[in-house]
Amino acid sequence: MQLLVVGANGLLGSNVVRASQQRGWDVYGTYHSTQPTFHIPLKQFDLREYDSFGDILTEHDPDVVINCAAMTDVDSCETNPEQAYVLNGDAPGGLAAHCDANGVEFVHISTDYVFDGTEREPYSESADTNAVQVYGESKLAGEQAVIEETTDALVARLSFVWGIHCSSNDLTGFPAWVRDQLQSDQDIPLFTDQWVTPTRAGQAAKILLDLVEQDATGLFHITCSSCVTPYEFGEVIADRIDSSEELLSEGSIDDVERDATRPTHSCLDVEKVESELGRPQPTLREDVETVWGALR
């Protein structure tokens, strides 16, 4: 299998590279500005130049392209909507069109922020979308553009992504921040009125490759099976590193002024991917144990 990872230096992209290497696949990657340390063929590529993506396909001749690149800073998307729609909306459609024209399978990564968070049950793949900020709107536009360009694409929605960055081997995301604060004896205010289903990047990468191997297409939610608040996530981290939970304090999403609105309940239902692969998605605690075992 020959795989091209667009955005190989991102958290998810780095894990897709590592997981594909472990399967013995031939893997290539693109990066935007900082070249990762992987010993694979790498090419600098700006998503805004998606019209030239056909040249990269000709050079590497992949069987599959997984697009992990995006503008993911939610507040920056709100203040720079034009750029967000180009990178998150137009570019995925352009990449998909090139792949379709060259007979290359295409996998695209999306987000739970395509939902407004007004429901209190996890969202299924068939649930109505209604993004409440530019980030979610632009990512939804990207989903739609990909589907319009190729009917055989695989689109995966992730949520609250965290994990070990496989280029640096550093823990990245929310758990790293909580760990560092706890180890510095700093008080940590964490939301108790926002619910998410966190996605460990390493686990998501393996699921994506499993779906590719099964020739799966369509829309899938890939997260852990636990719908939790950031406060509850923090409790799991504190327990894992044997730190006092007294440093954790209850906070509200309304306490923080930000440019972009966040959905308060964007948990994703994972029944479809569990059925497709014939096994359950891990709980949050299982994901945390996996990561801390790897960090020893």
C-alpha cells in the first residue's frame, strides 16, 4: 500500500505516518512550514495551492491520500473567515477532485463542530448539522465539497484530539496541559458544562487505516466511547499521575471570552465504526492508560 499523508507534521498526521510505517506501508508526506523528523519522502505543500496537487500525485503515485491538514484554531477561523473557507472548505474539494481524476482513494478529516451542541445525546453520522462558528461551517463545507467531487471518499469526524506527537514523541493537547499544571501545583479551572468525546490521535490513526484496508467509504465518527466534560477528563489525568484532584476547580464555558462560540454538547456516537470493524471503541480511561504506558 502506498499512502500519501497531507499534513504529516500535525498531531493526527504524525500518528497516521507512524501507524502506516508499522504496517509496512510505503508512506510519503507533505507539510506546511515545519518539516517533521520522519525518515520518509516529504514535500512542502501549501493547501492554498491545491490546484497543483496533481503534480504531487504524479510524483508519488499513491493508492490512498489521507488529508489531515486544516486550519484548526477555532478563534483564528472566526477572525479570518476567508482563509478558513479556503483551507477547510475549498482545498479538501480540490484535493478530492485530483484524487478522483487519478483513481486515488481519498480520506478526509472533519470535526464534531459541524453540530450546534443543542442535543443531549451523542450525534450519529446521520444527525442534522448546524455549525455555530466559522470553523465548523468551513469544515462542513469541506465535507460537502469532498462528497461532491468523489462519491467513494471516506470522511471521518474527530473530537477534542489529543495524544503523542510521533515526530517529537511529546504528549500534546489537553492532557499535557493538565499534567503540567498539576505537576506545578497550579489550580486548574475546568468546564463542567461542556461535553465531548475525546479522540486519541494514535487510536484514530489505526482506525483510519483499518477502514482503508476494508475499503470503507462514507462518513464515520472516530472518538473514544466516553462522553465527558473537561473537568471529568482532568479527573482521569489527575488519578493517572496520582495527583491531588483538589487542584481541579469547576468552571463554566461562559467564564471565558473567546471570538468563536463552542457547542456545549458535541459528543459523537461511535456505533457505526464499532459495527464496521466489529469491536468497541476504547473508553477515555483506556486511552489514557495506553498513552501513559507509552510515555514510560
